[in-house]
Amino acid sequence: MTEGEGSRFGHTSLPAAQHNALVRAKRLEWVSLAYLITGAVVVYLVMGSSQAMKAAWIEDLLSLIPPIAFLVAVRRARREPSVSHPYGYHRTVGAAHLAAAVALLFMGLFLVYDSGSGLLAGEHPPIGSVDLFGHTVWAGWLMVAAMVYTGIGPVILGRLKLPLAEELHDKVLYADADMNKADWMTAAAAIVGVVGIGLGIWWADGAAAIVIALSILKDGWQQLAGATRDLLDGEARTFDDSAVHPVIDDLLALLRRTPWVAEGGGRVRDEGHVFHAEVFVVPHGDLSVEQCEDLAAAVRGLDWKLEDVVVAPVAELPPALRTGPIGLQREE
């Protein structure tokens, strides 16, 4: 692997696969920013007084937050640990994840209120006509064209980002990809609202805006829950938060295979792209420094994400790790 910018997280050198994934992810995020900015400009120019178009425009602006957060976080996470930050700067990813989630959640709440109040007030948004190349065109067709433009690109980009998010264990990138994949629903809802106005169904616009707002609210809540759990040192989970990360079971299996370990357990927390692992062992008889170092090296060899590993010999395991003969037995 060629070393260069972006090839490290803290003092962890990325394997070739993760290095290449990071390069691709950064490139895709820059493409996403350019695409989303053009889409937001197009929607702003044609949205008129449509509530659904307004909600879609705001979602386009919100969609800028995750790629910006990702680019800032991966740059910051490269910094080496220091005296003032002995664990490194990996938590930048969690902070970026939390910032994006809070923005989504509050904007979703605002749009539900704004769109709902307009619907209850019985507002009838007008859609007029525009002169386009010497022809009079219903402005609604321009709105539909804008939604098609803003709906197709993010879906493709989102599907390209998902495998990279898994490769890098990057939850900000996953949140971005998940939002991108769902953007077709926003576009479809806005198109339904605009066409509804054209057919004389005045409430279709407000209803479509509420659908978009609820989608934003759902994304915000899910991302907030995941970001909060990681920042509160919850048990390490997979990149999409769907399950406990398998490296924990791998760690316990390693302890069971180690002859001199009478009892053992580990605490693994997600620092961002990498994990911090505290391994507690009750040894059989005397224990040397070399044995502890060998065990730490074996733990780091389980997964590239296990950057910071501490092996601590103890007389008995911490209370949370005493539920099994060797290691923590989780309740499913």
C-alpha cells in the first residue's frame, strides 16, 4: 500500500482495502456535495409556494451536513494521540454523527409543524406559469423535472457509499448513504404534491410535505440513538448498529484458547473508526510481561479496528464480566 494522505487513523495504518475504500469514499463525498448544491439551487429556483417543494429543498440542504461531517471527521481522526488527547481524535466521528443527527431531528420537527399548520389552515398554494423559450409552461412541470434530477443521483451515490461505510466502519458515511438511498421518496412525495395541486387537490401538497418531514424525523431519531450510544461507551456494534460487533466474540474465543488464562473478559468500545479494548485476565500461576504483550498483539491481530488494546492481569474480573467462566456472556 502506498502511504499518503488519509492512509492512517491516529497511529493505525490502514490496510490496503480500507485505504482504497477511504480514497473512494472521500471522492464520492466531494461528488455528492457538488451534486447536492446544484440540486438545491435548481429546487430553490422553481419551488414557488409549494410546501412539498420547500420541504424537499430543506432536505437537500440538510443532506449537505453528512458529507461535510465525514470529510471533516476523517481529516481530524488522522491526528496522532497527544498529551491533551491521549486516546487520539477518533471521537470526532461520533461528534460529527451526533451533529448530523441533531440537525436532522430538529429540522424534521420544524417541518412537521410548518407543514401541518399550513394543512390545518387550509392553505391553497398556487402554481402559475412561466415563459420558457417563448412558450408558456406550467411551473409544476419544472418542479417535477427538478425532483427527478435531485432524486436519481443521490440513490446511485448512496448505493456506492454503503459498502465503503462497512469497509471503513464509518457510521457518518453510513448515515449519509442511508439518507441518499431514501431521497427518491422525498422526490416522489414532492412530485405527488405538485401534481395534486395541478389536479385541484389542494391538500396533496401539505400532505406530501408532512410525509417528507416524517422521513427526515425518522432518520434523525435513528441516527441520534446510534450516535448517543457510541458516545456513552455502549458495547461496540456493527457499522449499521444492527448487531453487536463480532470482534467481541472473537476476543472471547481467543481468551478461551489461551492456556494460561483461567478467567478472562473484555470491554470493547467504539471510538469512531477504531475500537478501544480492555482485556482483563485472571492467570494460572505467575504471569510475565512477555505473555501480556503476546496476548495484546494477538488481540490486535483479530481486526484492523482494534487500535488500542490494554491487557490487565487481575485477581478477579470486574463485576460486569463475571457472568461466564471465560468472558462476558451477553443476553441476546
